[in-house]
Amino acid sequence: MRILVILPEQLPVPPILGGSVETCTHNIFRRMAEKEQVTLISRAHRNLPAQSVYVNGNYHIIRIPKRKRLDYIRAALRRVRHRSFDIIQIENRPAFVPYVRKMFPHTPIVLSLHSLTFMSALDRKRANAILHKVNAVTSVVSFVSRTMKKRYPAHARKFHTCILGVDTSQFRPFSSSEKEVLRKQWKASGTFNVLFVGRIVHGKGLHTLIRAVARVKKKHPRVRLIVVGASWPGVKRQTRYMKQVRSLSRKLRVPIRFTGYIPPARVHRMYHLGDVFVCPTQFREGFATVNSEAMASGIPVIASNRGGIREVVEHGVSGLLIRDYKSPTAFARAIMRVKSSPELAARLAKGGRRRVKANFSWISTSRRLKKVYARIQRHP
């Protein structure tokens, strides 16, 4: 099977800068390329060649220089206009669909949604027109699929869920000695560390977590907040929001350690700076990979009960879910529960690792996706 995959215009593949869409897509299709022929189009980067070939020649990546969104898709399509494919998959960019359909009028098209963000930005007429042009829509959690079916019932049969995976050989528990070496390196020893990993933007809720840790500190003075990430992958610039959260932490006297941007090849180690991982997102997330990565790493997880997160974290078994996700007090109570009960922390950590190994593998994701491909090839 010849598969064309078109990624967003923002970040390169392999995901040397990070990016959830790029990381997930690369993990799926480099495995699929073991049996299928995959051509993938992504953003160019100065440290990567214009083209690369991997997996015994079956995984071909074409990179497009930085352009505005629609200029990018036009340039991408020019690169493949004389080729034919059995399936075309568009990652998280509904706006690309009309352009792809015009150039490939008879090829089955799959739109892959990683969240509701880009479909929600369209008016109903345009969204329906786009859905009419695709043969299937996959999403990374059933929450997205269910929501889309309710919004667009005329296209309900097109929606499928291909839940994402985690590399449990990379994201794994560390020994006590491994953790201590890492914590000394980051000057994070001797405290109970609350960990945040992700983009430092308002919707991810770091301000809520800072207020929560301030409450925890009143009862447990030796607590520290560790923040891993930046406003955008690879970016070092301080945004207005980043300055606001720094100011808030000083005002509330919350000990906080900002690691800055960490390259994807090293992120798995950073989870072991935390005694508890907290995802205080205010967004209706899709899969929210940070939770499954923390679970795979054997770190107890506390997360907002929003969007697809409840499909990843099972409350009381593999983590704690916070219904009142806007409340610093609710997060503080959960953090103190984990801090005060080593038995609970150990149970959640073991439950999280067990759940990830049983339910979230990239091989399973690839198999589900291939079933969708087979279905639309039989019944376009």
C-alpha cells in the first residue's frame, strides 16, 4: 500500500523539536513503513536535509521550507503531483482537504484529528463541505469522535478512533539511584517535587498549579514546583504569560524551577524529577500525551477531568482526576493526598504503568489505522 501523509506546516519530522502531532505521526508511520510504502511531508528544518529515506527505503520524508499554511500545502502538493497513492492522510489540518481532493479526485482521503481545535474554528457549512470530501476521519480519543458525530450526524459513519501509544521502553520507571543523579544535576534534591511538563501557555493551567502548590506549601514547606517546557517547541523567548507565572510564583513564594525547553530525546528523563505529575489543563484536550508518558514512567498522575484525559487516566486506579479543574484548592488537596500517603502514590504509579502497557502501544495504533484504510478501500 502506498500512503501519503501530510503534516501541519509548523514543525519537522523526525520530531527533533517536539510537537505532539509530529511525534505521534512519526511513531505510527515509521512502524507502518515496515510493511507499507510511506511518503510523509513535513516542515523543513536547517538541521535536516530536504529529503530523507528510512526503514529500508519504505519511509520517505519530503520537507517543505517555512511558508504560510496555504502556501505550504500548495508547495507540498507540487512535490507529489505526478505520483499516485492508495491512501492520503492529512494530519490535523481540515483546511488542507479541498486542495488535496482537487489534485487527487479519486484517492481515498483520511483526515486525522488530534483535538477539536481546527474543526471548531470552521463554520458549519464549511465543515460539512470538508467532511463531504474525505472518506474517513480518525481521532486520537473517542471523546473527539463522539463530539464530531453529534455535531455532524450526516457524516457519523466516517468517524473512527485510533487511540495513541507510548514507547514504554523509553518512558520507564527509574531506580532510586538514577533519580537521585538526575535530581542533583537539576538541583532538585531534598524536596517533594510537583512536576509540570508541557507548553507554558494560559490554557495549560500552570497559573492554577502555582496557586495549588502555594496552598500545599502551608502544610508541607519542603515542596517544589518543577516546570519542564517552553511556550512552543524549540523557543527560548519569554512570553507575557511566562513572565506572569514567574511573577505569581514570587508573589506566592512558591519555589519553582524552570528547566526551559528540553529536546524530545531527553524529555523522558525529566519525568523523574517529579514525585507527582500534575496536568492542570483548562483545555478540552485530545489524548494529552504527557499523562500517558508520566504513567509509563511510574510517576503518580493528577490531571484535569477534561476531554479525552478521562480515557487515559482511570480515577483512583492509574491517577487522580480533578473535576473542578479551575480550582487550585482541588489540585492542592489531591497533591497532599499523594504526598501524605506513600501507599497511594505507589499504587497509582503501578496502576498507571500497568494501564499504559495494556492499552497504549504504537503497534496497536498502527493496526487500528490499517483497519480504517482497509474499510474505506472496500467501501469508499
